[in-house]
Amino acid sequence: MEPVTELRPLDRNVARPGRLSLSRAYKIAREIARRSGVADALRESIDSHTGRPMDLAWIDLLAIFITHGILGQDMHLTKVEETARDLVNARLLTGTRSGRVTYDHIAHNLRRIEESLRHGYITSVHSHKRFDRKTGELHECPATCTGERPIGPDQFATALLMASAAGLPRTTTFALDSTDYETTAARRSWRKKPDVIDTEDVPDLAVSGEDFRTVEFPLVRADGRLQHSLDPDACAGYRSGKGLRPKETFLGFDLHITVPVPEPGMPPLPHLALGLVTMPAGSGKAEAGLRAVDALTDAGIPLKTLLSDRGYTYRKPEAWALPLVGRGIASIHNLHKNQFGVHPGPRLHTIWVDGSLYTSALPAALRSLGGFSLGLSDAAKRELQGKYDERRPYQLDPVPHGDRPGTMRFRGPALSRRVRCVNTPESLRAPYSVPATTCPKRPVDKDGNRGAPVCGCGVTVVVDAEEQAWTRQRTPFGSTEWAALYGRRSGVEHINAEIKHNRGVKIVRHFTRVRGAIKNHILLTFALVGTNVRLLRDWHICRSAPDPWMELIGDADDPAWAVEHTRVKKRRKRKRAFHEAYYASRGRPLQVA
């Protein structure tokens, strides 16, 4: 049998991007609107069932917005109107009663969706007949019915984003991160330091200007925070410095995005956004993160593992860690500098070190290793991971215990023969390659009865969910295994870069020109749906695979991408950098350090 060779995906600068025509984009958009169930929910929840019907059906309106997002344009209502006009002129959109789509159609129905989401009017439709039209008899809902479930802004976004992920393999691991989005409204006042909820995240800001105010602004919102513009939901927040931009205060919203990542051993997945939560900038990240988690679980996704950064995990345990435990979700996270340290364990001769439980036989040289600082080289990271791996033999093994979520039973390392301890005779049968502890021998009285334990190498202890919930995780921090698991969080960083720099669309200030968190949330959802479609298409094209959306809409006109890639011309020779040209012009060779 011949060996099977797995083809490496082509680089993005080599593969030709698969552009979508207006016709293809509209067919995909209409299928997404149908599969999401949002159009049916809008029709049943906020439409009047008597009188003249709407001039533009909800599924047509959603298809217009999604088509505009797939084409990768700014989400301005005037530009959405132009897309609708193109669809009408191309005879693709034929369901309007008047034969045209105006700006009022777009703006008025967007306002209706916003108000309905704000007040909680929208609910999911029943999957069965609710009553007999002839007799008027009501039918009871079966156990599998999902009707009349509330659809808020988070569920609205999740339904559409999940419908855009055609053919995506199921996973139970997700990555969560937030990114900033500035409001289009002009600032009317300013505070050098923002009034954020999590004040410990904001350092001294020396580059954000001085405080100033006008006659009317700032206003005080109902929650006590300041309103600095005509946008009632936009607040001041903090964003770290990136791309030569210093750390600063901004005015707008925080976008919390969830992305599926592969399980250990699974093949790579396309990094698609499946959840979006829009909050005023500076709001509590724990609240927003839990809303993102609940939106996924409400959609039927079995979320088991969550990868998040210190912006979420540094919150108080009752705000973040314990709610995750109550939902049966394991957390894999990085540690804040204040979370490192050694703490007493649940039993004598056991210790907590950086969120993991160890026997007190852990050498002193391995107790304080520090974190992975910014700018650390790959070789230095691997060296530090090797030191963390040296802790592994002394760790107590976690085993699920009891019916209470989060309660764990830990077994000493000598019981698994990962260390050789004189107080656990069975462990002494292990080979000499297994490290030996320096524990004192357990005393024995004259009657042969063993005294109290003098080490934690052979103990078994049960730990409640509340103990060390702030730092606890099943995989020991810093180890090679932890680095492999936590490294998958780059998937959500990837989607953040795609929507701001790399995907032909820049979700930055003035990408939308509306006010209010919910209205911006709706338009950003359509933009992310379009990004998902383009990402999914390019991901398959780079691997010479057919686009799953082309198969779903019955389009067989796509070329064979494996053949197309062979026709791609070679890249041009790289231009010389300025310093290379400078030395060459003077007849001197480039000095390589």
C-alpha cells in the first residue's frame, strides 16, 4: 500500500482568493437567513398578523444585510441600500411588493429589530403545529420543542454566525477574547483615566490627553458611568498599545468574540466567529464573557473547555471562575503576575503552586519559576517549559469526584509511581529513572502502628470547587502540555486581526455610522457573518478543497483549485530594503551582525 502524503496548505500570498459574485453572495445570504431561523422568529414575534403585509419580508431584509457583509463593504445604511438596489436590478431580489427597496425600508426595519431586541420581544418559533386550525385545539409541546425561547442580542448574533459556518466540524473547546470598537459619535468631553468597572486593568495613561468638559457633557448614565458623546451607550475604555500605537483611552464598545478551536488530536479548523457580545467599553469582562458562554450553550453547543486571557480570569472567583465551574466548563488560562506563588494545600504536607496541587516534597528550586514575559524567545520559552515539566512528577493527579460540579479528588504522585517515596513502599519498585523524594520516614510506634503522615506523596484528598478557584486549572501552568493547549487561543487573535487588517474589511471607527450598542451589534453581526463566509471559502481554496457553501447552494461552476494553484505565477523578487540599497550604492557589502 502506497503511503498517503498530506498536502500542506498553500500560503495566502500564493493562493488566489476566491471572489464571490453578487449572485453567489445573495444565494449564500438567503440560505444563511433561512438556516438561522431568525427570519421566522422576527415574523412570528413582531409582525402584525392582520392587515397589509410588510413590503419587504424579513428573510429578504436579512439576505440584503448578509449579502452586503459578504461583499466586504462598510456597514453604512446608504451602502446597504446600494447593495439592495443592485440585487433588484439584477433580478435576484423579487419578493418586494413595490418592486424596489428604499433607505426607509432599511433604516426602519433595523430600528424595529433593535427595539425588539432591547425589550425582549423576540422568541424562537415552535418546531410543530401549535393548534388545529379547524377545531382550535391547542397541541402540547413535545420535549424536544425549542419554541418561545427568548432571543436577545447575544442569541441573535450566535444564530446567524452559526448558520454561516457551513460544514464546520463540531468541537467542545472555544477561545474567547475582546477587541475595541470606537463609536462614530464625536467626543464632547474627556477623562484622562476611564471610569471602567475593572479598575485594576488600567495603568497610568500619559498619552491620552488632559481632562476637558463642555457645558452639556459629560452626562451621568443610569449606571453611574459617564457619557461623553451623543451615543448613549458608548463609554470610555482602555486599550493596550499595539502596532506602534501607545496604550490609551478610547470611546466606544468592547466586542467579545468566541471562536471554535480544535480538540487535541483534531485536524486544524477554520477560525470563524460563532459568538458576539457587544458591551459599552470598560464594562465588566466577566459578565460579558459569561453572556458569550450562555449564548453558545443556548444554541445547543456542548461547551466543555474555554481558553481565555487574564482580562477574564483575573476577575474575582465569584464573578468568573466559580460560574464557569457551575456550568461544567474547564478553564485553560494564563496567570497574572499577582496569581503566582505558593499557598498551603487542603491537607498537611500539600501545597498549591501556580494553581496546581503538589506534595511538599517539591524541590524549592521549582517553586518559583515566573511567567512567560513578552518578547521571550522561542528557545527561552522551551527552556522555561522544561523547568515547569520538572514539576510534573510531584503533582497530585486530579480525578473527578462526586456529583457537585468542580469537586475534585487528588491522588498523591507516589500512588502512581511517578516519585519514589519511602512512605509508600509500592513506589520504591519504580525504576531509578523516577525521581526520589527526601521525605523523612513515617514513624512507627512500638506496636507497629504507623504515625501521622509526614509527606503528601501518598495521600488522597478531596478539594471543593471554591478552593484556589482563582488560579486552578487541570493542566499545570507553564508545562509543555499547557502551552500546547493554551496556544490554541491564537484562533481568536486570528479573527481579531482578520476583521481589522487582513480580510479587506476594517472594523474600526466609522465602519458603522449608527448610535447605540444594540444597533451597532446588529450591523457588526452581519459583518462577521460575511467575514465567516469569506474566511471559510479562502480556507478551503488554500487547501485545494471545494467551498462547502458552493455545494450547499448547488453551484458547480467553481474551478478545480488544485489546477488553478499550479498556474499562479511566481512571486516577484523582493525589493531591497533601504539599508541594502544604501550600502550597494556606495560599493560596500552589507555588514551582517
